[in-house]
Amino acid sequence: MIMRVVDQLKQWVTVVLEESLQYQGKPDALVINTTKPEFEGDYTLVLFSLAKPLKAAPEKLGQELGDSLLHRFPETIARYTVIKGFLNLTLSDHFWLQFVDRQFQDPSIVDDRLQSKKVMVEYSSPNTNKPLHLGHLRNIFLGWSVAEILKNCGAEVVKTCVVNDRGIHICKSMIAWQLFGNGATPATTDTKGDHFVGDYYVKFNDEYKRQVEELVAAGLNKTEAEKEAPIMKATQQMLLDWEAGDPAVLSLWKQMNGWVYEGFEQTYNKIGADFQKTYYESNTYLLGKQFVSEGLKQGVFFTKEDGSTWIDLTAEGLDQKLVLRGDGTSVYITQDLGLAQEKYNEFAYDQSIYVIADEQNYHMKVLQLILEKLGKPYAGGIYHLSYGMVELPSGRMKSREGTVVDADDIINEMIDVARRKTEELGKVKDFSPVELDQLYKTLALGALKFFLLRVDPKKKMVFNPEESIDFQGFTGPFVQYTHARICSLLRKETPVEQPLPATTTFLPAERELVLQVAQYPMVLEQAVTEQNPSVLAIFAFTLAKTFNSFYNQLSVMQAESSEKKQLRLKLATITAKLISASMANLGIAVPQRM
């Protein structure tokens, strides 16, 4: 695996502190970062935390440590500078030669820090009244990527999805189909199943709006009109009939949900999403009631005069939260309590990650607090991967008004953009039609995933298809093109297995590239710790940009010596490997030809 240079440096500094200054510290307590570009050096040791226990001025301490490191490790520490409270260390060419040879010989990118940990990642969680849309794509890509990152760090990962397949919204599509469908099906209309059902959800809202306006014109106020609209009353009755188990309603519900599932599956296959376990709200909405009786006995919950059950979270900075209605029916939090228990019973997870938009921050805080107060052993393992919504340049999307961007539509648009941009470059004339079709899909999905994952999950974002597929900017296609460029180079000649001669030296562009390569383990660790794929996207882009700068400055095939040629070929090989690994963690394929 990629050598952790920072960890090695921490060990060396710890040795010097003990031998020269009689100070026994822990390597993990040291802070070492890459040196800022405006200063000389490869890595910087922050001295302030050491100055106080050693009772030394940071500048003087830096000089002592620098001298000791030069004396103790002459083959690896080339020189140093002290800038105020920072010790900047430049590693020797000898060290970096060994690093390059080691990484070239060991092609693995394995990191086993999470070995023996079981992690559940829940994502997607669609409603069966509409197709997947652009917002779902950010959710799915985040969940899938986090799961992949954890898996590549040794965790046993279970990918799950909760389908919201019941409730008033589902009944709206059903009622609209009864009113306006005339027996139509996805097959008879040549429409993808989830799009077909989603169209009736929009039809419901159009008709509901028309009826409300008609009732208002007849003299009712808007609130009364919204309650009295015939289509809404019919929908509410259908929900009651569904809960009562009416055979005709259940049959229609199963039929229409089946259409949606077929559509979902087509989209999941297209974008490379998968799940080991799918839960359905229709099977889980009654779960959790036992939690209420359990919590009442423990004094965690209390009952109000109307018979409803609540929890008081004001001491935790929240408020009182309803957990069971007075008529005994569940609310969402009740269902989620039961589902959390069911998941734990089945998988005994160490951590359960919920990929849910930041609109549900409050809900997730309440869920975890209740489980903690009930003494559930898995409460501490619940983690809400909260993310910001995706908007278009025109503003926020709205499902009921039919203004969302369907996932299938945006994918098709991205493929068209990829085709047009690629043809403009004119570099794929030797590709067969089949190869071109695959390339356009690879570029389109790469652009889409990279654009949605390159932003910190906590931040809202605006999606622009044209910007996302630029071959020169901070995009997936730029990284993909760089990988293909390296593969083209390596098809001409591959590096030899023998170690590089000890006399080989590094030019600035070579050193900059190898320093960037060495960042991968820390970036992967950050991605795991923060559940944040964007740091890997940024790394892949920075590495690609650094390689392109290196390649534009220095010739590989016409290098000034055979040893330089081998060094650059090995650097290119390692770079391609890390670009591929980083992008794979994002669910993005990197072509070998473009």
C-alpha cells in the first residue's frame, strides 16, 4: 500500500525528541503537514505544542530538532528551515527514490484500518409516487461512495435502502390513474414505469389545484376548499381503505409500485448503484410501538391528556417530540425507532450511516437521543451523513409541480453533452460505434458523479450540465482524460522492474508530483473520518493537474538519460494507479483511451 510518509516522519521526530531532548512523546500527538508552496520544504512540523513541555522558544527548538534530525537521519533528511514556530523539512532524493520504487513494486491500495468493523449505509430511500431525480442522484452517489471507501478500508459494509411505498402521496398517484388513466400502462404508452406513475402524481396536483380554485370561486375559503376538494377526499379514503386491507386498493397499489420498481431498477443499473437489503415502509410503519411502552415504563416518555405519547428533549436544547398519536397510530420517528432495532437485530452493526438531506437534521438528532435514553447499545453508532440540496441555475426543484429534473433525463442530457464535446475535440476517429457509445456513457456518468461529489456534502450546490463535462476544468472528464493520456504513454513503453540508480535526482516538477502522490493515505483517512468523498475528488483532480504540469515541462520518452526515463515512467504508472483508485471510490470509471 502507499507508504504513509507523515507517519514515518513522526516516528523519526519522536526518536530525536527522546534521544536528544529526553522527551517522551507520542507520535500521534505531533502535527505534521505538507509545507505551504511559498516556503521551502516538503513537510512542516508545528512546534508550538512542543515548546511548552520542553520549556523552549519555538525557534530555538526548531533549530535543535532540525540539527538532530540531520545528524540522526542523514540519508533521509536533506535540509531544514525554521520559520517562527514551524520546522520545514526537505526529504532527500534518496528517500524519494526508495518511495517511488516501493510504490511501483507494490500495486495495492489497501487500507485495513476498519478491519472487523461492520457498517450499514442507508441511501436513496425513494418514494414510489415519482421517479428518481437529481436530488436522489447526489444522495445515491454519496451513499455508494462512502460505502465503497469504508469497504476499501477493511470494513464489512451492508448497503441498504428504505423505500417509502405507502401513505397519502402514493395514494395521490393511484387516484389520478383511476381518474385519468383509462387502463393505460407503461407498456401500452411505451413509458418507463417510474416516469409513468410520476406523471399521474403531477396530474393529481393539477386536478387538485383546479378543484380548489373552483370551490373558492363558489364561495369557500382556501382552507375549506383544500379540505373539501373531491379528489383529496377520495385520496384520504383510499389511504384508509389501504390500511384496512381492501383487496382492490392493495391490488392497484402492488401493480403501480411494481411499475415503479422496474423503473428504479433500470436507473440503478445505469448508474451502478446496488443494495444488499431493501426495507419497505409498508412492512415497517407499525414497528416501534413496543418502544413506546418500554419508554413509558422507564420514564423516558410521558402521556398527555389526549392520550398521545411524547418525549421531552428541552434539556438537550430541542423541544417536546410526539412519538405516538392519541389514537395509537405511529409517526415517522416511531417507525424509525423500530427499524433501527430491526436492522441491528439482523446485522449487529458497529455503525449505521443514514444518508439524508439536511432538512432532516432535527429528526435524526431526536432519533439518536431517544435510542440513547432507551439504553440501546447501537445508539452511539448512528451517524447522520447530512448533505445540502441540489439546485439548478433556475432555482429549487419541486416534484408536485413537475419541475424536478428526472435522473434519467439528466443522464441522457449528459450523454448528449459528452458526445458533442468529444466530437468537437476530434480525437476519437479510430473508435468503433460501440466503443464510442461506451465512451460517451463513461464520460457522462463520470462528469455527473464527479460534479455531485466534488462538493463537501454539508454544502448546497448548483448543478450545471455544461460546466460539469468541461475537459479543462475541475471535472471528471479532465481527470479521466489525464488517466487516458498516461495509459497512452505507457502503451509505448513500460518501466523496468529494477530499482532506480542511487544517483538519480529529482527536478522540481518530479518532486512536486511525488509529493502529491504521497498525500493519498492521508486523503483516504480524511475521507473515512469525515464520511466525505469530496476530498478524494479534489485529490484526483489535483494529482491529474500536477501530472499534466509535470508532463508538459519534462519529456518522458525523450528524457535526458535512461534513469530519468525510468523515474518518469514509474511516476506515471503510480499516478495512473492512484487516479484510478480515487475515482473508483467515487464510482467513476477511467478509460484507457479517449
